Amino acid sequence: TIRYEDDEVIERFILFNHYRIHKKDQYLEISTSPNLKHILNSITSNFTKFELKEMTNLKSTYSKNMFRILKQYKHTGYMKIKIDDFRERLDIPKSYRMTDINKNVLKPIVTELNTIFNNLHINKIKAKKGRKIEWLEFIFDAEKCIHSKRKPERQDKIMSKRYSSREKTPKWLEKKEYTQSHKIYNEDTKLRQDREAFQRQLKEKWENK
């Protein structure tokens, strides 16, 4: 449910307004509200995308977790993280010493991810005082950042700001976009009626339980 509010009105929209389950063929059909198409089309603007095939070919759990993390730095080719944060993010057992981390964590990461992140290598940085490892550096060949002609870099930054809200009501649902989508919504009376009927059905089912 998307909630919109300004000085004059409060309004809510249902993104998925209808579904159909095909029991025999075991698949699900879902329809969405046309006035919120821009949300679905731009939903990946503030997320990290990666190939499913690359992910499923990884065997080590540590490699899979590190794959997700390093994908966020694919255009820089560099990441530096404190060893304590590294342990926490990869859920490494507290009993593991550095020799265990080298063997069971870092070695599989380099072996499995080197085909995805070219020339991947890990540097261990010791603390200024003592011999304890304090930081880990992940260095690999950065991917070239290619911007679409339809959506230049400046526009990407604007969209990213719109999708940065932690609230349930996105700040990027600005008045300009809302007004445009609201016209489409009002034009499709049949869709609105279907949505309201679907809401009533859901409400009756919950109340009858």
C-alpha cells in the first residue's frame, strides 16, 4: 500500500489490485495499478542488481555474502572494512582465529569470486600498535559505469535521492508525479471499482476468520 499526503488530502493506493491462482498448473498471475507504473519501472534505482547465474554458482556461504557486498563497489573496485565488521557481516564464528578466517573464509572468497571480480585480492592491514589485523582491503578491477542516453547521470542522482527515504511513505512520490498518475487513475473507473471490490473481499475474509 502506498500512502500519499499533502496539506489538503490523505490518500492510499493498492499496488497489486488483483491476483489469480491457477491450481492445476501451479502458477500465479498478479495485476498492478497502472497509475503506479513508475514505481515498478524505477524500483531498481536504489538497489544493487546482480546476475542470478553468478550467485547460484557460488558454493561457499561466505562467498555468497561477500558477492552481495562487493557488488556495491563494482564501479570503484575498492572496499575497506574493519575486521570486526567483516566478522559480523559474514556471521563468522567468534571462535575463529585469523588462521581459520584465512583458510575457511578468505581463501574460498578469492577462489570463487575471482572469476566475477577480476584480479580480486585481499590485503590484511595490521593495527598501528601490535600485530593484530585491524582492516581488510578488497581490490579488484572496477567495472565501467555506463549511463543510458535516456537517463543521464544527473537524472540518476535525482532518482536516487527520491528513493532514499526510510519511511513507508516515499518522499519521491512528489506532487508532480502524483498529479500525473492521479489523472490516469481517475480515467480508469473500472479499475477503481475492481480494486474496491478486491479490498472488500479481503476485509470480509479476515473478519470471517
